[in-house]
Amino acid sequence: MAKGKDVRVRVILECNSCVRNGINKESRGISKYITQKNRHNTPNRLELRKFCPCCYKHTLHGEIKK
């Protein structure tokens, strides 16, 4: 039996500063992380501070659509 909607879903976090500054995507790419969130506890988009290897510092990473 398959569940209709799972409570925990997989989300992709992408660096907000790399996207805004228009980093060259061919050279190093944009920093992305994959994590999970609880749909009932956090219904809106998730934002976490993670390390970005392109920027060489901790920046905000926001949830993107798949």
C-alpha cells in the first residue's frame, strides 16, 4: 500500500547569493544541498544557512522547486 502524501518530503536548497550575482554556471556551478523537511511543521519554503564552496562563506540557501 502506497501512501498518498508523505509527511516528510525531500527538498533542494540552492545558494541565494550565487543566483543573484549570476555566477558562471559552467565553471563551478551553484551550491545545492538536498535535505528533508516535515510538511506539517514547515508548510512554507525552507531557508537555512549553509556553506557555499563557490562563495567560500556561509550564505542563505533557499528551497527551490524540483
